[in-house]
Amino acid sequence: MRTPATDVESVVREHARFVFKVAYSILRNVEDAEDVVQETFLRVHRSGELPNVREVRPWLARIAWRVALDRVHPRQEIALGPLMEAGFQAHAKETGAEQLLVEQEQVELLHRLIVILPEELRHALVLSTVEEMNSVEIGRVLGISEITVRTRLFRARQMLKEKLAAWMEGGHGS
Amino acid sequence: MDPDNPGRKIDAWLDDALARYSGAEPRAGIENRVLAALRAEERNPRRRRWMVWVPAAAATAATVIVTMVAVYSSRQPSPRVLVPSPIESKRAPAGPPEATVGERQPGATAAGAGDAMVNSSAPRESRTVVQAPGPETAMRPGASAGEPPSAIARARIAHGVSAALPVAPLQHSPSVFPVPAPLSEQERLAIAAFRCGLLPSAKPQIPPGDELLPQVEIQEIRIEPLKDLEQS
């Protein structure tokens, strides 16, 4: 029979990376995300509810989600123009040597598009980018049904495509 | 990717970007750092927030209690000033301190001297000392409240004390006032000296009556008859 401390240790070793990705999807900063990982498992340890939890992953993701939201700074509201243009131009003329830079700018552009989405759509879309998280787990984290998650993901993707299409029709990105 | 189809191009771009969106990895050893933090937490558990307020609450409660006790003590009656009123010319004889109003003290004699107390060898009632303003005051330590108001009222009525006169209830009415105390060293020396004749007698030295009284000559009274009436 394992002691609770051993259970926490095994959970840390098994899910620390997953918790990190959940936190990073929100904070977009490695150091901040690691702090969220530590805080998440400290809360798990203090609560003592781990032996009673059936599905650990959604439970951990929900804790990490809330901890990360408490650390979100309002600095994310940034104008898109210059970066948007740079991201598409880099993507259009990508070469092997510049692959890493293109990917970074591409992700940064996507992040700035996601930031301006409505909150309910943004949360569902961000969690969907975390690998191994399906619609059911996203619904448990957000407290909504799987169908609602899918609907929100579809609407979020449509809004992103519309923004990108409108921008490309304006003569950019070719 | 089809460069001629803008819709497909956007979809491809979105899929690619979303796949990389949360692709960051933690630095090596994140698990060990978390476990170290957990072990540190176990060794030195963080105090809960409410526990921080426990000492403050205890100190506040102690302060309130001390303040209440101080206020309550300040409201306690100060040592009473017992003044024998003009009607309080008699006092109870020396006897047990349990003597109360109405208790008979047969054969008791008063020992006080130099005050308004009157000796009495006949059985009489013990008295309650009534507090009243007056020039002569005496401190009676150890006095405390507790005598039933009815007894006080009876005592005041018996002595004709005005009802408006504040009366402090007495728990143990002194049978002798002032409370008899053993003679001091000076008093005992004075008595011994007096008995040995070292001190002059307390009797007044009155000179004989011839020396004290002035010499008075009493002349004879002569009454002369009225002349006018005899002539007429």
C-alpha cells in the first residue's frame, strides 16, 4: 500500500510535463509555467484529496488552469499589425536556415490572434492546443459539455480564419 | 499546401501554428524541483493564514479582559469612611464580630474613651454604623458590602437617619468602634511610668478654697424709710 506522499511523487513524475503545457498555453512563458507547476502540486499535496480523485489528469489540468489564470498579466493586449505582416511574409519565403525563426513568429502571430478572441472561445482553443487533451477533458476543465467544447472550437477557428482571410485580401501575405 | 487556394493556405497555416502553440517543453528536472519543493513543504509546513491571527486574537482578548477587570475594579467602592452620626452616640460592646443589628449583647461594657460613646452596663442592642458626612472620620479596612438592605433600613429608621443619607451596607458590623487594638509600646511605657509615680497624677492640682476665692466683704443692707410719707 502506497503512502499519500508516494502517490504525490508518482503523480508528479507522470503528469508534471502535462501540467506545464497547460500552464504554458496560457502564460506563454517557461518560467511562469514552471512556477505554476510547482504551485499546482503544492496545492495537491496540501489538499490531501489525491487518493479520492478518479481522473487525475483533468483534475490537475483544472488546478493548473486556475493557478495560471491568476498569473495572467493584462499585457497581452497588443496591436497585431507589424507582427502579423512579418509572420506571413516569413512563412511565405521560408527557407531551411530560417525555419526556427519562422515557426517562432508564426506561433507569436497565432497567439496575438487568439488573445483578441472572446474569452469563452479563447479558453477552449488554448486548451485544445495542449497535446493529449481531448474535448472531454477540456470540458471538465472548463466545466462545460463536450459538445459545447466542440462548438466553441469550431467558432474560434472560424474567427481566426476570417481574420487571416481579411488580412490577406488586403494585399498581405502573398 | 496549395498556394492558389487561400482557404487551404489559411487552414494549413492555422494547423501548423496551433500544433506549435503549446509545443514548449519545461527545463530539465522539473519533476525533481517539484518534489524538492514538496519535501520542503513537508519539513516546514506553511502556516495557514488563520493561524497567523491566533496570537493577535489572543492578545486582543487578553487586553480586553485586563481592561474590563481594571474598569470593574475602579467601580468598586473605595474603603468606606465611617462617621458616627450625632445619633450614633452609643456603640456595641466588645464582642464577637458576628453581632448584627438587633442582636442582644448582655452585660457588655464599652471600652472606648475620649469619644462620644457612652458606657452602658445594661443589656442593649448592638448598632450599625451609619455612613454620614462629618468632621470626624475613621477608616475601617476590610469593610465590604453584603448586609441586606432591609437590615440597613431598619437600622436607619431606628436611629432616625434621613432616608436620603447614603448608607453603605455592612456585612460585618463592628461591635466596638474603633476596633480595639493592643496597646502600643509607648502606651505601655506610659502606663508603667504612671504606676511607678514617675508621672504626675492626672488629678488637677486645685489650690485650697481660701487661696482661690477673693476676700469679699458683705456689707449690711440698710433700708431707709421714706421721709415724705412720714411727714404727710
